[in-house]
Amino acid sequence: MALVSGRFQQLNAEEEAERARCVADEEAARARRAAEEAAESERARRAAEEEAEQAKRVAEEATDDAQRRQEEHERAAAEAAEALRRAEEARLVTERQWFEGVRPERRPSEEDIIRMKAKYFYSPNFLHFAVVGSSGVGKSSFINAVRGLSNNHPIASRTGIVDCTPQVTRYPDPRPNSRIIWYDVPGAGTPDVPDWHYFNALGLYIFDCIIVLIDNRVLESDLAIIRACQQFINIEVFIVRSKSDQHINNMACDRLPPGFDPCDSDIDDKTRCQFLQIKSEERMRFIDETRQNVQMNLENKNLFPQKVYIICKDAMLAIWNSSHSPKEIDEAELLNDVRECMGRCLESAS
């Protein structure tokens, strides 16, 4: 009995030990699983931290890149604005220099000269005279008169109140054996031809002679052309005051009662004699003031002194018809000097 009881106790002890071992194994398994879960959680945490850190770096790099792009954009915008400002300043300086008669920095290239000569049908066998000046100064009428043509002649240059020459127009001289080609050049200061680039834009540097027509005032554009001509030794320049008869007539009429008309056939002899006397006085005053005004303007721009030829188209035509006109002032001298200019040009070309 004692043996059975001892055996039973032994079995119970073994069962208890087995149960304890199983419990211990289960606890160990749970501990291993907990450790694995903790390790996995740690790995996940670290992975999340690494992803967060990477995302942070990407965000910081994106922010830095955006900031660099913004800075580059602002710098490019500032550089563009500065370049535009410098360009505008350069344009204004260039315009001011032209108005002041300062020699332009850019001289025509050989390609420019060849292109403009082709455009104007330049021929080395002829002389090419350009007539330039402000809009409405009477260039077309002058070209007609210097060729011995009235304004209504079939081959005359078209004239009008507004500038009738939208582009440079070529007029051969109709006289037999003449070697002059006349060019009627659009007026400076028109919307299509601004003053400041008149000389270069129209290729005036290819001409043998340039005649600058002036009216009541010597304009900045006139002086700029004269200045440019003096930079080219191959170009001769003449300054011509046109419409002298009209201006003298207006000056005389201003000294008579309002409404006086010198063309009125009912004017009595006394009044007509008074008008002619006043007209003679105003003629001398006009000549003196015109010459002084031109020389003063040339001197103010540091340009060489030059003669101004005071003319009108009627007196020019009278000379071609071998007759005398009471309106004549410098017409004969101008035509003679133009002939001498022709001789010099032909001599230098031979």
C-alpha cells in the first residue's frame, strides 16, 4: 500500500513537472513571440523613422530647389530689367547725339553700301544728287526747277501741301548728255522716317552730293545730316533756303494794313510803290537774317561754316529759260557751284 501510494505520488509529481514544463515552454514561446514582435516593431519604427527622415530630406531639397529657382528667376528678371534699362538709355543717348549732330558710332559697312547702291540703281557713270530736308520744305519743287521743269510738267516730281514722297524717288536729268541723277528723299521727322536715324536708314552715305533744303528754321535734323555729311570726304553738301519769294512777300505784307493783297488789281499806284519799297527793305533783311541764322546754328553745333544759297523755284526756272527774274538771289551762283561740284566728282572718279 505504501508502495502504491508512493508510486501514485511519483506520477503526480511527474505530471505536475510536465505541466510546469509545458507552461514554461508556452511562456518561453510567448516570450519569443513577444521578442520577435518587439523586434519587428522596432524594425518598423526604424523604417518609419528612415522614411520620415527621407521624406524630410526630400521636402527640404524641394524647398531649397524652389528657393534657388525663385532666386534664379528674380535674378534673371532683375538682369533683364537692367538690360532693358541700359538699352533704353543707349537709345536715348543715340537719339540725343543725332539731334546734337554727334557722329554716329556705327558707320555703314561695305555690305550696307553695296545694298543701298543696288537699291538706288547707283551707276559709276553718273553723279547722284540727293535733295533732303524736313517735310513740306519744297524738295519736289526744287528738283523740278533745278532740272528746268515746272511743277505741272509731265515728268515733274509730284508736289503738294503734305509730303508727297513716301520713299526715295529717282529722277534722271532730262537735259541732253546730262550725267546727274536727282533723288527726292522723304522728309525727315515724318512718322515713317524719324529724325535720329534719317541719314543711315536712307543710305544717304552713297550719294555724291546732298542738298539740304531749309525753310523758316534750321532744324536739328538738318544739322544732323550736315554733320553726317562732313564725316564722309566723298560727299559734298549744299545748304539751300527755299521759297524765298514767298517769305519776303509775307514779311512785306506784315508791314501793311491787315487784308492787304499784293495781287489785287485795284491797288492804287501809291500803295503799290509803298509795297515795292517795303518789299525791297524786307528782302535785304531776309537775306541778312537767313545767312546769320544758318551760320549761328552751324557754329552752335561746332560745324564748319558754309554758304547758304537763298533761292526760289521761279527764279531757277527763269535762269533755265535764259531770262531774268526780279526774285533772283543766289540761284545763278547755286547752279554754277553745282556744275563745279559735278566737275570735281567726275575728276575724282576718273
